[in-house]
Amino acid sequence: MADERVALVTGAGGTLGRVMTLALLRSGVKVVLTAQTEEGLADLITESGVSAGCAIAVPADLNEESDIERLLGAARTAFGRIDVLINNAALMSEHLWPEFVAGGNPLPWTIDPVIYSRSLNINVVAPHILAAAVLPDMIERRWGRIINITTSLDTMLRGWPYGSTKAALEAYTANLATGLENTGVTANVLIPGGLTRSEPLRDATGKIIRNALSPEIMARPAAWLASDASNGVNGRRFIAARWDIAKPDVSAWEAASMPVGWTGSGQIVL
């Protein structure tokens, strides 16, 4: 039952993490929230309206294996298990180069290998460490969810190094899904399907560069993927912008997904 499920959400303090965390808590899932700092995490728990004991906040730097071990230990001490892992935390290009937001992009060979290594650690290696830690228990219980947040193919191709790390995470998810067939545990990808911000992206002159989607579009698919309703749905790539909340979930998820990876790569913006 949903009230017995426990989710670990990385990057819970960010825009998408906040929306997904609230959706899970309000659907009755207990949540371990983590971000690099605890700023806003306690407020997020309060905002959810859930009772004390349904959520804990554990700050952790996913670039540090010792922090990951501490995070997992805290989760198991608090709740005894992890049923749902949402790998949402990411080091993004705009975190490193403000000019990226205005349409610039560093040449790949000019990037400091230390920066690239940190991006790989947070965006790819940490999700693997977390998945490897929780999967044995999930498989033994014959129920579990790995939900990896990646990005559009367009961003994978133009956003360095963020895009390349998300491409790696997507390929990793495809391999996980294959290995998890018939175990009761599933691995899927969830992406917004476009830029998610409260306001459109503008350049220095105020001109709109890209329109934005509401981050709230992540709520319904995240809650559904973490529920029994998604039993058996494995190896799919869900595009939140295509999820029609006016339709029953059984038809909404089919219209909003495709096989994980690049089967639908002709639709480059997705």
C-alpha cells in the first residue's frame, strides 16, 4: 500500500525535486529528502502538511561517497527500507557557466576535467551507487521503483557537460530495465519535455529565448510511477508535458511515454 512505501528523492530542494516530493508526500508515501544543503528542505516538509515522522531531510553532497553512505544509513534508520528511488539531483551547465543560460555553450575540449568529473559523479555515478544499494532489497521484496530524471535529446546534444551525463543516465536506465525484467522492480525515465521555470527564459535585452513549462507537470507522473498503478511498466521514457491529467492514468501514461533510450529520437526536442 502507498502508506507503507518509502521514497528517496535526490535534489529535493530544486524546482522539480520540490514538486515531486510534495506529490509523493501528499499521496501517502514517506520521503527521505536530500540536497547538497538543507536550505528549504524543512520548509518543504512543513508545506506538504504531512505529520512528523513521514519525512526526513538529510543534506548530502553526492560527489562524496561517504555522504551517500550516510544518506542511505539515515534513510534505513528512519524507515527501514527504500521502495522508490528518484535520481533527480544534477549539476547543470548553468550552475557552472551563467552564459549558458543566454544561449552560450563551452567547447567540450575547453572544460576542466575536474569539472567534468564532478558532473559525471553527481549525474551518473551517484545514481548508480544509490540504485546498486537499494536494488537487492527491492528485488527480494519483488517491488521497487528506480525513476531517473534525464533531459531532452536536444539538450543531450547541445548542453555540455550536462547533456552528455544525462545521455549516460538514460542509457544506464535502459540497461537497468532489461536486467530487472520479471523481478517486480522497474526502471523508468521521467523528463519534463521542455524548459521548466516560473517565467520564460529571456536574454539581456528582455527578449524571450524560450517559453517555459510549469514544474507542476512533474507531480502526477511522479506519483503514478511510485504507485502500484504502474506495476509492470518498465523501460519507458515519460514526458511530463504530454501527461493529460484530464484523462484516466491508464490512457495518460501510454500517450505520455515511449521506450526508454532513443527509439523516438526523430522527435528531437523531446
